[in-house]
Amino acid sequence: MSNKPTELEIFLFDLRGYIVLKNALSAAEVADLNAGLDAIPPLKKGEWYGYVHGHSFGPKDGLNYQQIYEAGAPFEKLIDHPAWIEKVKHFVGGEGTFDYNHGPLFIDENFANFRDPGEAIGIHSGGHTHTKRTQFHHVNGKFHCGQINILMALSNMGPGDGTTMVIPGSHKSNYGHPHLAGHTIGEGGSVDGIEGAVEVHMEPGDALLFVDALCHGSGRRTNPGVRRTIVYRYGPSWGNFRHGYQASPELVARLTPERRQIVQPQRLLPREPQVAAS
């Protein structure tokens, strides 16, 4: 069964910059992922557990477990999960080009995020920045997006849950929102109160597919408990890791060829220095 985007999904993605994939993960998959996260000893920023790294973008946006695909089989399955991989390929683009000969995709960042009450991530991105890494383009009937994100809900994402918020259509904007001051990611802000922003409500197992050029962030969590999400960021195969990580040799060795192609699309050519014959 093909899971390529439907005509409606293509229309909505082009219009809004995002689509919601309902029930992308089964209840069993959500349970396995949560159990996998629970098996990791609590990390602080800068600490390692195997090849998983504690990280945060700022002091009030929660803790990330970077390189989460190193945490075992449930996380490896997400690399080319059938609920979204064909859609991601379509929106990143590259089929029929030289780049496609090397596989069209590369995951430049993957992490689990834990967000406690009082925490949020400020608004960031937007088409007006023209950032090459995250850009949105549609040319000659094909999408060419620098980064497509899959944000998976492992806990409820409703009112008060610190839910992801977006400004629909802002991936095409030519102007920055005039009310960003105090709400941005570098200021410890949230997206709460920004006109035009909407909450994307999801249940555990739902996934949000969006182009990173979309202006996005989250509301501040006010409910008790911890917000849990996983994010995999896909771009063209010629990309590089955002934070300087590398896939471990152990992970690369045990992946299927299809997953290995996404995790490590380019392999260094082994060679010894040679002296030209005189």
C-alpha cells in the first residue's frame, strides 16, 4: 500500500505548511516508545547515555534527548516509518535528480522532548527569514523543501498541554509577525497570545508533518505532568548534522539498507595517498 500524500494533503500542505497524520503510530508503538524513554536514566544537559545526549535549546523549553534513534529498535522504526516516509520524500523533493541517486533524504536531527509545567518553546522560523536550510519552494509542479519535520505526540496535546502552535501559511510570508517581541525562542517566550497562531491538537500516536519554514513554537504548559514528543527532521541527502552529531558505527551496522541510506546517505571513499608515476 502506498502512503504517498493524497491530493487533499498536498493542497493543505501547500496552503498551510503542515498536515496532521492521525493515528500515525499504533497504541503498541506509542507504548514501546514511552517504555524506551523510561529505560533511559534521567539525563541533564550535556550528559550522555550511550550515544543519546542530553540537550536543550534554552533554559525554559524542556530537555531533549538528542540522537534518540540510538535508543533501540522502536526508535529505529521511525526512520522510515510507512505512515510518513513517502510523504516526506514527496515534500522534500529530489526524485529524478542526481541527488536522488544517493537517496533523497537525510535526518539531520532527531530527539525526544520532555516539557514540564511552566515550560514552552518560543516562536521561530517563518518564510520571511529565507533560511536556506528550512526553505519552502514549489517549482515546475514539484516541492523542494529544505527541511520537513515529523513531530510525534507521545502524550496528549490539547489545551494547557504546552501544545505545538503554528501560524498557518507563514512558510510563504514575506514579512515577520510584528508582535514577536517577548515571544521568540531566544527570549524564553511562548506562542501564547500571538494573533494568527493556532494550537495543533493531537492525541498520542498522531504526528504533525510540517515544513520548518513555517512559523512555529508552543504554548506554555499549564497542566500537570510532562509533555512528551519525538521529532525527526528530514532534508536532502547532501545535508549535514545540525549539532555535529554522527550516527554510531553500531547503529549503522544494524540498520536495514533503506534506513542506513537515510541515516548515512554519503560514505567516505577509502583511499591511501598515492604518488603519480613519473
